Amino acid sequence: MSGTILVTGGTGLVGKGIQYIIENEPEGSRFGKKAGAKWVFLGSKDGDLRDFEATKAIFEKHQPTEVIHLAALVGGLFSNMKYKSTFLRDNLLINDNILELSHRFKCKKVVSCLSTCVFPDKVEYPLTEEKVHLGPPHGSNFGYAHGKRLVDVQNHAYNDQYGDMFTSVIPTNIFGEHDNYDLSDSHVIPGLVHKCILAKKNNTPFIVSGTGKPLRQFVYSRDLAKLMIWTLYEYNEIDPIILSTGEDEEISIKDVADAIVKAVGFEGDYQFDTSKADGQYRKPASNAKLQRLTGGFKFTPFQEALQQSVTWFMENYDSART
Ligand code: NDP
């Protein structure tokens, strides 16, 4: 792998994680850069990937040999519910442009990023890779989920018709440095971290929405980055692979909030607002395939990963996405 690896969405949470690993792991190591390889990290300023001609210009400029495709219109529950057509169409356009141009430019491999939202709403748990298409996704993120599901459909179609090696990964809830720390439309960890920091600063109570009982699986962006690099180097199936901590490592929202309180050093009043909806109690995903194929990946302990993310956010408060 000594060509050019193009990372779309290279300025986001996962892209910055991959950049960190590529710059910090020893060259030639399992997750490190290969000798002679050039990694290019793209943001939306480099071109709008919804636009075919703009995307083609990027491929002409960089002549990629492999692609890690992360760019997507990503949002919280509120925007997913309100802008279903935009979430569907923007993601369809981005994904179609990337896959078709990767095919035309004869890229040797493409790894795209799905999400556990793609799974059917009514499904037998734990989630496993072969259940993606077994029923409609939850109505709240219907546009985003269908857009992502079609990546797997396209991967199979390009492979069946042309032999292209296009595959995908399915991460659970990601957190880490460079996350979106917006207070109203972010994912659970960055939203609570930001709230807790403000509560500490303003000497006000730290209020967590819901009972704190639901369980979730989280993956630290720098662990996910290593696993995506592993996917690029070593995973050779078209079918997706779930990249996550194990089912036995589910964490309750209360445990998450406790860990945030500790990481932030918050000593004020801390409560749960049980008048707010909890969402689904749990939606466990199996990482058995991942652990079998990697030979057992060691994830960063949750409190340590959270502490690193919180420290990063406090140090970069003025420039972070809020
Ligand atoms: P971010 O929102 O942090 O980053 C999105 C990236 O996509 C940014 O680099 C952004 O560029 C780029 N981008 C968005 N729209 C366009 C466009 N029209 N043209 C070019 N670039 C564009 O996303 P994450 O890092 O969180 O997510 C990465 C992938 O992981 C996505 O595919 C997402 O669906 C998936 N995922 C994320 C989860 C999570 O918990 N965050 C969970 C499961 C899956 P710019 O910075 O310039 O705006």
C-alpha cells in the first residue's frame, strides 16, 4: 500500500482520529503508515462531494489508490427527524460520487462508514452484520439510514459487476477529540460534556435528560481510527463489519454522566430530569466478528478515553465545534 490514500471527511471526528494515528503510530506497524504511502485528509473546503464535477476534480488532483470514505451529512435526532429528505439526498449524492469515481479511477479498495442506525427498528438483538437489511430502519432517521444502507448495496453491485473491492464498517456511538460539542443537536457524550463544563463554570446544576438507565456501546475515535486502518489493510470482505467495544461493555447513561462529572472535576448539584424521554433501553451490537478477525483488539478504557476527550475540549473550547 504505497500509493495515495484519500480520506473524505478528514476534518471530522473520525477523520481527525485517523490523522492522529497515522501521524503517531510507528511507520510499518499494524496501524501505522506504510512506507511510501501518502495520506490526504479532505474537508468540505476541498470540494463539495455532493457535486460530481467537484469530486472528480479531487480524484484528478490526488489520483488515489485507496479511499477511506467518512464524509457524510451527520446530525443529532432533531435534525434527522426534521430534514429527512436532505439527509437522504445529500448522503446518496456523496456516496454515489465517491464510489463511482473510485471505480473509474480504479481504486484498489474503498472503506466507507455506515452506522448502527442502518439496522432495522424491529430486530432481534444483538445486532450482527447480516441483519442490516432485514426490515425498515427507525422512522426518526429514515433518510440518513436508507442513504447509508445503499452504500452496502452499491458495494455488492460494484463487486458483482466489476470485481471492485469496496467494503464498509459499522461503528457504534463514537466520541473523542474534534467531536461536535453543540448543546442542542449533538450526540450524548459531547452534549453532556459541554453541559457539565458550563454547569461548573456558571455554578449551576448539571442536569442530565432522562433516567440515566439506558445502556449504550461507545467507541473512542482513536480506537475506531486504528480499526478503520486495520480494515483498509487487512479486512477483505464486501460485507460490513461492526467496529465497537463488546456487548459486555455496554455503559449506562448514568455511568457516562458519572464519568463526565469526574473528568470535568464538577462538584456541584447533579440531577436526572426524568420528565425527558429516555429513548430505546438498549440496542447491543456484537463485535464477535471483529475480535475473531483481529485476534482480539484492546480498547482504551472508557474513563481514560473520556478524560482525554474532555481535556482536549477544555483546551480547545474556543475553536471546537459548539
Ligand atoms: P463529522 O460530522 O465530525 O464530520 C463530517 C465530515 O464530512 C467533515 O470532514 C465534513 O467536512 C465532511 N463533509 C460533510 N459534508 C460534506 C460535503 N458535502 N462535501 C465534502 N465533505 C463533507 O462526522 P464523524 O466524523 O462523526 O462521522 C464520520 C462517519 O462516521 C460518517 O460517515 C458518519 O455517518 C459515521 N458515523 C458517525 C457516528 C458518530 O457517533 N459520530 C456513529 C456512526 C457512524 P467539514 O469539516 O469541512 O464540514
